[in-house]
Amino acid sequence: MALRLREMSPGARAIRRTIGSLLLSPLPDKLNLLSHVWNRLKAVLYYRHVFGSFGKGSVIYKPTMLINPRFMHIGHEVSIRRGVRLEAVVSDPANPPELRIGNNVNIEQDVHIVFAGKIVIGDNVSITARCSLLGGTHPFFDVHSPVKIGARLTGATSRIEIGEGSFLGIGSVIMMNVKIGKHVVIGSNSVVTRSIPDYSVADGKPAKVCMKYDAASDSWHNVS
């Protein structure tokens, strides 16, 4: 038996371990494992063919909406949880939308990412539940237009950047033309309307920097 296991390919051994775990697990664990396997298969068989690129080990769990995924590029080992809305809007064919998500990024439940411009999310970023990245605006000045305000979207030249290692707290909103630096923490339910520098904490509506890291003293300090 040991000899036969050694002769198996790594993929075959992984499948054997998965089947063994499935047989020995209680029912809730079986259902979770089956769901995980199904979503992994969907990533390989479907998402890798419809996205601009879709990295190894990445998975999307039952999205609410995916529109124009060909404009989206997903890195390696990215986890996108249930209820996510990823929508690329082509408002100007000369400036097509673009979403680039780095490696080892987790995007939690019910996150809303709609963009007419460009959004770049760095490696090792955490976007917690119910956050919104809004890469566009709804013009409302023309009161005679037959197009409802919710269907109007501009912002093809806009850009949002989330720096490497940053953390967006639950329910935070990131407006367009905002750059969040490296290792930044955004407090829960904050509305970010301006760029946030590296190694800082921002909180509030609108969000303001309340803590910054000082490299000289290797410590964090409150900002008055």
C-alpha cells in the first residue's frame, strides 16, 4: 500500500486524501468539503476561460453578479466569498474598464465592486464583508434624460488603488480616484474620499488618518 501511494502523482494523492476526509467527516463537514471541491472545479473549468486571467488556486464562492469578467484579472490564491458583485461597465470604448487583483487576496461576503475605470488591488489585501469599491459616478444634472440615474455611469478615466497588505474594515466604502497605500487599515463603515498614505489607520465619514507608523521609533502614534 505504501509503495502504491508513493507511485501516485501529487494530484492523485490529493484526490485520495479528499475522498478519505469526505468519508470520515460528519455531514456538515461533508457538505462544506463538497462545496469547496465544486468551486475549485468551477474555477478550473469555467472562470479561467471567461476572466481576463484567473490565477492558480483562486476560487469564487457563488457570486451574486459577474458582468464583463473579461476585463478582470485575478491573481493566485485569491478567495472571493458568496454574494460578491463584480461589474465592469464599458462607458467609453476608448478607455475600457480594468480590475486587477493581486495574489493571496481575500474578498469576503457581499462585497460590491462596480467600475468604469481601473481598480488595482495589491497582494495580501483583505476586503471584509459588505465593503464597496465605487469606480464611477451617476450624473444627475440632466433632469430631462429618459435614462434613470441608476443606469447612468461615468468614470472611464477614474482609478482606485489598494496597496499591498492593506485591510478594509466591514462596510467601508472606497470612492473613485482614491489611492490607499501599503499596510493601511480602514475602519469599519468608513467612507474614503481621499488618498491614504502608507502605514496608517484611517476612520470616519469621511475617513481621516488617526494613526501613523513611525519607522524611526518603530511604533504607531495617534494623529490629532
